[in-house]
Amino acid sequence: MKFPSLIRTSKFSQFHYEPRYYDPIKEEIEGKLKAARLNKSDESISSEYASSISAAFRKRERVSSRASVVQMLIAAAMLATFVGWVFYGNDVFYIYLLISPLYFYFRLRGRNKSKD
């Protein structure tokens, strides 16, 4: 028997699992490979499929290399900030206050050029 209360509890919900690292490009490539194998079981994959597959991998490599460069720059900035803080104290943060207007100036200038 349930007692009346002012607080409502949530109902039970079902467990729903979504894969964390779903890669739609990889799924598309695997689908194309399966279709090619079914259509041409003994023959090699046509050059059209092969070129689209290699282009997809090259695109992913470019994106990942850009991301790794950005990650390296962020890590280097964090390390430089920490080392500067250890050696010079809070004065290092004033450098960021001086550099940040330059950063925003060049960033906004680049956006205005692209709109024109």
C-alpha cells in the first residue's frame, strides 16, 4: 500500500545504449565493400569503389591531423602557462590579458573579410 505524498518519484525507465564511437563513414565503407563483394564475388573491387574508399580515408586523416595540431598547441599553451606561473607567479596571467585583444582583433578581422 502506497502512502500519499507531495513528492513524486520518477517511473522506471528502460536501459537504452547508444554506441559512443559510431563512425558513419566507416559504416558506409563497410556497406559498399559488402555490396561489392556480393555483386562481384570473384572479381576485384571496381576502381570507382576503391577511389571513393581511399578518398574517405584521406579526408579522415586530414581532419585528424588538424585536430592533433590544435590539441598540441593547447597542451603547449597550458604547459607554458604553468611553467611561467611557477617561475614568475601571477604576472604570467597579465600577458594573456595583453595578448587576448590581439587574438580577438585578428579573429574578427578574418570574419569581416569572409563576409565581404
